[in-house]
Amino acid sequence: MKVAFTLNGHAAAWEGPPVTRLAAALRDDLGLIGTKIGCDAGDCGACTVRLDGRQVCACLVPMGQVAGHGVETVEGLAPNGRLATLQKSFLDHGAAQCGICTPGMLMAATDLLAREPSPSRRQVEDDGKIVEAVMAACTPAETVLPAAGAAVGARLARLDGVPKVTGRDLFGADAVPADALWIRVVRSPHARARFTLGDLGPLQARLAAVLTAADVPFNGYGIYPDIKDQPVLADGLVRYRGEAVLALVGARGEVLAIRDAEIPIAWTPEPPLYGIDAATASDAPLVQADKPRNLLLDGGVKRGDLDAFTGCDATAEGIFETAFVEHAYIEPEAGWARRVADRIEIHASTQTPYMDRDELASVMRLPPESVRIVPTACGGGFGGKLDLSVQPLIAIAAWKLGRPVALVYTRPESMAASTKRHPARIKARFGCDAAGKLVACDVSATFDTGAYASWGPTVANRVPIHAMGPYAMPNVRTWGEAFFTNGPPAGAFRGFGVPQAAIAHEAMIDVLADQLGIDRLEFRHRNALRAGDVTACGQTLDHSAGLAQCLEALRPHWRRALSDVAAFNARGDAWRRGVGIGCMWYGIGNTSMSNPSTMRVGLAADGTLTLYSGALDIGQGSNTIMTQIVADALGLPVGQFTLVTGDTDLTADAGKTSASRQTFVSGRAAESAGRDLRQKILRLANAGPDATLTLDGATLKVSDGGVVHTLDLAKVGSLMGEGTFDPPTTPLDADGQGIPYATYAFAAQIAIVEVDTELGTVKVLRMVAAHDVGKAINPTLVEGQIEGGIAQGLGLALMEEYLPGRTENLHDYLIPTIGDVPEIECLLIEDREPLGPSGAKGVGEPGLVPTAPAILGAIHHATGVRVHRVPVLPHRLREAILAQGAKR
Amino acid sequence: MGDYLRPTSLEEALGALIRPWTVLAGGTDFYPARVGRAIDDNLLDITAIAALRGISADAEGWRLGATTTWSELIETALPPLFDGLKQAAREVGGRQIQNAGTLAGNLCNASPAADGVPPLLALGAEIELAGRAGTRRLPLAAFITGNRRTVRAPGELLVAIHVPKPARPARSAFLKLGARRYLVISIAMAAATLEIEDGRVAAARIAVGACSAVAQRLAALEAALVGAALDPGIGDRVDAAHLAPLAPIDDVRASAAYRRDAVVTLLRRLLRSFS
Ligand SMILES: Cc1cc2nc3c(=O)[nH]c(=O)nc-3n(C[C@H](O)[C@H](O)[C@H](O)COP(=O)(O)OP(=O)(O)OC[C@H]3O[C@@H](n4cnc5c(N)ncnc54)[C@H](O)[C@@H]3O)c2cc1C
Ligand code: FES
């Protein structure tokens, strides 16, 4: 059918099947990739466009209904390259983070503003779609680029922001070559089954290829060099629902048109092992044949003597459980690959280009130099894009067929196939003396690591180090262990198990404080780790341990909230308010493992100044942060830099975007690179350290105490500065003693909640978050991380629970929307870390860690119910409230 | 690839229905059920049929054309009788969904959690179906027969929803409960229409959704409300025994026991909202 309509004010024509979704027609046929597809089911809002002036989900509109009507997309907001006021405002307020949902939010906001020129927060909420990055971030960013030497600390708008608010940024699914073949992955409907393949001949005859396990050169991958346990395609045995079995490769329409019944797989399902108890039962079958007892790994920290419990004046005990949690980045896994002679090139959304390169080389049995990773923009990762997803299949198919091959996961596929946060069962016992000084703790954290190891070892290692909480604790025993099950592989997710552990330690602290009648904030303040204290690992914290300052900053907010809440509760009706507090610490970077970053900055003969950064910006802002750091280190203004990021052929390895490490580790490397280039320039000009630089075209002027040296770069030739940083750590001994991290972030958050005691629903009204970040290189971006972390922490506490086969979409699996996210106030504490760039540490994960504990503490304060299992769905809380009433 | 027909007249649409078609209106239930696969349904798109559009009124009551969207309902000036239905409309998905999704689609899709059903039951709504043999009208309660099941024959279209004019001045209200504030499939919802005479309830229609395969009227509660004054005490008339028609289940959203418990609270609050 031919469809004539108006597109962004101009006549447009389209031809194709009328049932085609408007979103697909815009993207695939009309070249307008600003409209994003996050679910194809109306849930995420990323595809929002206006149809005759009304916002609709373009994934739900048939082209047949578009004929004769007017469509406006994000591309129409800035028709001649000039940003609309709304786009500029999004940029200035830091509303665009990774940018994947930004076009949809812009279109929804355009619609709202057309109806209501100055909407209230309530009206925004009524219009709200799923928003990870909260639009309430109201701190204006500087719109004028700062001068040389003034970048660090500035509220600079994201340097890569314009493409994000105009819809021009290219994510994994946005630049697939027109001649690419497509893959459809056939996945297991069973959590545990054996299978045999029938005659693939008929399918092969219809398609370019049908890939099976036999087509994978080395059919095992995994994060750890010695645990390559996950097959690219299962070989006769599947271990979780959603595991990849076959890859159908062909024209896009053809692979989609294959009916499930046409795929010859004979399944023999076996009873799956679900949960820790099933996996650890004495007669449990093994998930991985070479892993006895289904144990992936265990280990812990020991210090002092647990006999100290006998002398404690107060003790607390509890067992806490968490669920599988899905990252739910709005961009599903996507990318394409092509073979270039004897190399394979991967364009995909990722958090870790160099690990991808090495892993693909292993899977394909190629030397690493034969693999080039060209990361696309990443529409959210949160740890979920640290594992391979689409990459091995597109690489194998493109290599084999000599044509570009693309794979874009659907939302249900993304949810079923990708890693999850580890479900945890944490058994904790804490004791203190009569004055409220902590004396001893004993914590065992057991994790369900799902079918494959993924980042399970990282979680099991990191948690024992953090499980006592950010407190001085002389006598400690902590233990972490992870077991295989037939759940989805549990991997990396913002915090690597520490958010689960924090739920337990913060509940213990609350119980002790309440027992002794000590204010919960003051109890924490009394015990906070401070510079000079020794951790449970035996590490002396020489610097930058700002928890006490965080608590001091929160104190007035806390006291006010306590009295406000008491006044509200005097009404005595079904709605009760409570205030809670959560603290955390978080080791920056890998645990007791080298994790270097190398950054380069080049000044070309034509005067182009380029930062070559292997640090991937997945929305957290490293593109901007690295430039701010290098600019000040070199002494030239931010505005003169161009950025090359992530491409393994063009940048050096800056490690993965995880463990809150990029600002601290890569930032420090960027600082060194900037200084290195500066040194070279000063040497050429024979200038002293205080000289100022000015770059104008290919002319570099070096002014030193009134003397100006002019360097003609065309003559000097190109210059390159390089810096590397690897945070100093040491291995841990059998008792967990050593230096696991070079530095730690600290934070405390308070939550004010309202509980509807009759319905068991919880509304978080307000959060105040105090974070010791060492130095805020860009306060707006730091606040963005904290706000996003709080939104995710709220989801962990109140609603998110992934159940294979049951919550595999964004209407059954709930993540917070703008209507759930409270007002957030951020207090930035800067207790300088001498190792970090300008004193900075990291904040990527810390934003999330204290949130759930603060909310749970507030629920207890409001209702007297101590929650032991998250998410606190309404029915769970209501049952607990009723049970408590029965006890009384 | 299936056929696609977008007629502009009802006759043309009914004429086509001699063979099976999938009816397509706002698409908000249709597309989410077809993620990641080729769509090969033969589609009869009813959104261009003028006769199915718009809200009109006569002496008998109101006629809501089948393709009336949630947004159109919200934007139409209607008496307080419709407040409950409008409250429900504002809670169907987000604005994007309200702009596309239709009331009739919500009924034909017949999800146990369809937010349109309880308020329309409470309005005593009737369904008008048209087929080549003619039209028939039946109460909404008789139209939906089970989880995603209706009595609509393959050759029929839902052409309109009729809301009869109540004998006395009437008001309505709706309450929805979900695990997050917006964009959420209901754990339970309740709707009420009260006909009022001399400040007291003269007749009541109460319906509860997501607590049984099809939303149910609560006849015993309706009877118990007659004569009640419109003061906060009206909520106290709700008794757990009134919930007998409900048969809630455990699912990912909530437990059956919770639903029973929560519905009592929802109903009490709903009724108090009239005071
Ligand atoms: C993100 C999202 C959120 C949602 N939230 C809610 C919610 O909160 N509450 C809620 O109740 N629903 C919700 N829905 C479901 C949906 O929006 C409603 O059910 C909507 O009213 C369906 O109308 P439609 O016009 O889009 O139906 P369509 O998808 O076009 O059709 C739905 C079904 O009805 C049939 N049909 C439609 N019209 C007719 C007719 N006139 N005659 C015969 N058959 C017909 C179709 O064949 C199809 O089987 C949500 C959907 C999405 C995507
Ligand atoms: S892609 Fe349309 S709402 Fe998610």
C-alpha cells in the first residue's frame, strides 16, 4: 500500500504492508532513527511521536492509519539545526543521560507543553512514561563552555548531548547497513532440558544459514579466563529459559516469518533447579558437570574474634532475601558485524570494548588484533552490557557469509537472555556495646548465580569485603558463596551484590540503634569509618573517608523529617509516614586485581586536538568528564577537543565501564595524558610550568611570564600525550586480609515514605542523598548518577522481580516511572582522594546502594514492620502488617 | 503477509466479515501481543468508519461509538454520571495509550484486568453488536463471558456502547490499585454508580475487576447500600461477605488473599469518596 502523509511538516510517501508499525517505517524505510524502539509494546515510550498533534507510541500505530495524517518526530523539533527551547532545556538540566529515551520524552513533553504551557509536577507525572533518568533534575548546567583551566568542577552540559536531544545519536540498532542479513535467535522455552535437532535442510534451503553449536569455533565464553562455561549456542543441553539454541540468518522478513512449528527441535525437559535451596539440596543434580555441589565459588573475610559477641550489650539477627532483578535498559542489545578481509568488525552497544575484543577472538579462534570493536552509543547498560550478547552470533555469521549481519534483541528476548542481579540470601548477626559502638558481625551471603558463572565470582568476592557496612568493626567474619541454578545467568548489576548486602547490614544497624534507644543517624555517625581507621581487610584508610561528613550534612534534614513525620502520624489514620536512613561504602575498581586504563591525547599538525578515550560513556557522562579532566591538565579549553571513543583500533584499553571506576581510574589516566602532552609542549617552547597555552588553528602560543613562544604545528608535527593508571591494590589472603581497593566512595541517604497500611502500598515522598565523591568533576553529572541510582534502588526495594517466563516484558516486570520517583536532593561531599584526578572518586554505583535500605528503614519506622524480602510488593507488606497486628 | 482492509462505511466492513478477519482499532492490545514476529493476520481496520465515531446523547442515554478513544472520552463534556469512567480512562496506560486505545477494544480484548469493564458495568452499559444479519444489544455482563472471551461472533463488530440514562440523579467513581503509581496493570479496581434521592442512595451499581475472570457486580453490596446517607459512614456498609461473587487468584502482581482484603478497602474508600 502507498501511504501519503505529512512528516515533520513536509509531504512524505511510503510504501509497504499497511500493518507495518509507524516506528518501523520511520526507522527502516524513512531513515528517521530518532524514534527509538525499546519494547514494541507501548510500555517504554521511547517511540513516542505526535500524530495530528497527539502523542502516541509509534510502535502501536499501523501505517494504514497514518495515510493523510501528520506525524511529528524528534527530527522535526530542530528542523534547521537550531535546537528548540525544550531541547536546550533538556541539555541544560542534564535530562539526557544515555539518550535512548530522550527523543520519546521530548515528544511527550512537547505534547504536554502544547496543552499546558506551565505544567505542575503532578501533570508531568500524569503524562509520565517510564523514566530512568528523572526529569526532575533541576540544576542548571553551564551553557557557556568554561575557559582553559576552569573545566573541572563546572556544571558543564554533556559535551555529547546535542545528538542525544536531536535524535541523531547512533545506538546499536540505528546504523545497520541496508544490505545486512538479520539473525533471529531460537531460544529455549525450558529452564533445563536436553534436545536434539531434526532435519535443518528445509530451513537452510530458505535462509542464508542456520547456525548451530557446530558452527561456533570455540563454543564457550565467560568473564573469567578460567571459566568459559557459557555456550554461544547450546549443544544438546540447555540450562536456563531463554538460552540460545539456533541462529536463523537471512533477510529480515524471512527470518521473522519462520513459524516456531517449522523449527525442528525435540525437547526432553528435566525438572529445573530453581533457587538456592534446590541447588544446595544433597541430591541436587548438577547444573555444570564440573562444579560439584553446584558451588561456583566461596570465600570471606576474618578479623578479630567472634567470641566478642558474648560481651555485646545488644545484638541483632536477621535473614534477608532479594530477587532476580533485570537491568531494563531502554535499548535492547543490538549491533551488526562485517568481515573486512581477515578481520571482523563489530558495531554494537557495549560497556567494555576490549573485553569484547578478547572474548570474540577466543570464540572465533582469531588473534585479538583480527577483531575490531566499534562501540555504538549505548542506551543504558547498568552492568548488563558487560557480557557478550549479540556479538558472537553476528560475528560468526558475518565471517561465514561475507556479508554484514545484524541482530537486535526484542524486549522479551533481552529480558529472557540477558544477565540479572544475583538473588541473595543474607544471614546477618551484629553486636555492639552499651554505648552503641559496634563490636562484632557475622554475615553469610549466599547467591543464586543462575546457569552460568558470568560475573558471579566478582559478586561473591566483593560482598564479604563490604558486608559489615561502612563502619569500624573490630571483630568480623563475612562469607560469600554462589551456587549454580537453572535461573538466568546472574551477572553484573550496578553494585555487584553490595546493594543486597547493604539491605542486611543497614537493617542490623537500625535494630541495634532501636534496642539501645540511640538515634539511627547518630548511631551510624558514631561508628562511621573515618580516615585513619582500619577496615576488616586490615587496610588503613589514609584519606577520603567522608561518611561522617555525609551524615553531618544529612543531620538537619533528618531531624526535620523526623518531626514532620511525627506531626503527620498524629492524624492516626491508615496512612503512616516514616523516615529511614541507609549508609554504604563502595570500593572503586576491580577487587584486588589490576585494572589499568590508558588514555591518549593528540595534537595533530593541523591543530586538531583529540582525546582518544577507550572509556565508554553509557550515559554516566565519561565523555564529558574525561574531556574536562584532560582539558585542565593540558591547559586548553574543553571546547577545542574532539573525542574519539571506544574503537579498539583507535583508542587504548581503558578497561570496562563498571565498578564505578572510569572517573577514578581512566580520569586519572586522562589527567596524566594531558600533563604528558603539556610537558612535551612546554619543552618544545622551553617554557616553565606556569605557562598558558592558546591554540588557534595550527598555531599554538605558549605564554610564559610575558614571553610568548609561537609553535607552528605544521612544522612541529603531531604530538601525543599518554597516561596510564592502575589503582594500587594487593591480593587478599585466605582471611581476606590485604588491600582490595585503592579508594572507597561513601554515602548516606535518607528516605521519607508514606505507607498506606490498609493496602500495603508505599510511596517514597522524598530522598536526600549525601555522597562523598572526592571531588565532583561535574556536579550535574554526579547528581544525574545519584538520581538514576535512587530510581533503580527504589525499584529493587519496591517492585522489581524477574520471574522467568512470567515477567519477560515491561508491563509484567515493573520498573519505576516518574510517578514513583520522589523529589531528590543531592548533597555533594568532597573529601579529596589524593590518587584520583583532582581528588575525584566514583559515583556510578553508590547512588543505588543505600536507597533500598533507607526505604526499608522508613517502612519500619512508619509501620513497625521489618521487611526481610524485597521487592516489598503491596501484598507482602500488607500481609506483614496484618501478621504484626495479630501478634500484638 | 495478510490482507488489510480499512473501510469507510459500516456496510463495507460488515460485508467483508463473511470471512474471518482480525479487527483492528487502536492497536494497543493488538501489537503488544505480536512482538518480534511477522504479522500475518488478515486485518479489518475499523478506525476510518464514521459511524463508529463519537459520543452522542438522546433521551434514552448516551451512545459511545466503538472507536471512541480514552482521550476523546476524557475531553468530552459529560455529566457526573461519567466521572468514574473518566477516572478509569485517565489511568489506562499513559497519555500515548489513551490517545490511541478505544473503549470497545478494551471490552473486546476482555482481559480480566481491563479497567474499562467495572465502570461500564456500574453504568449498566449495553453493547451493540452489528452483523450482516442485523444488530443486537446485550448487557455488558452478558457480553464478556470469560478471560479473553466474549459472545461476539466472528461476523460481528462491536459498534457502540450504550449508557442508559439513570432514573434519578447519579454519580460514579472509580479506584484502581497497582504496584506502581502509573502505567500499571491493575491488581484490583472498583467502580460504583450511585443514584441519589434526598441525599440517600436510591440505587447502587458496584463492580470489581481483576478479582475474577470477568469483572463482577456485587449485588449484595448494592442492596446493602440502598437507603444509605452520603456521609463517610457509607463505607462501613461494606462487608467481606459481599465479595462472594469474586474468585481472585495468585499471580505475579498479588496473592488472592491480598486481593480479597484490598478490595474491601478499595470499596470503602470508593464509597466514602461520594460523601
Ligand atoms: C502500555 C500499555 C498500557 C496499558 N494500560 C492499560 C490499563 O491501564 N488498563 C487497561 O484496561 N488496559 C490497558 N492497556 C490495554 C489497552 O490499551 C486497552 O485494552 C485498549 O482500550 C484497547 O483498545 P484498542 O483500540 O487499542 O484495541 P485493539 O488492540 O485495536 O484491539 C483489541 C482487541 O479487540 C478487538 N476489537 C477492537 N475493537 C473491536 C470492535 N469494535 N469490534 C470487535 N472487535 C474489536 C480486536 O480484534 C482485538 O482483539 C494498555 C496497553 C498498553 C500497550
Ligand atoms: S517501543 Fe513503543 S513504547 Fe516501547
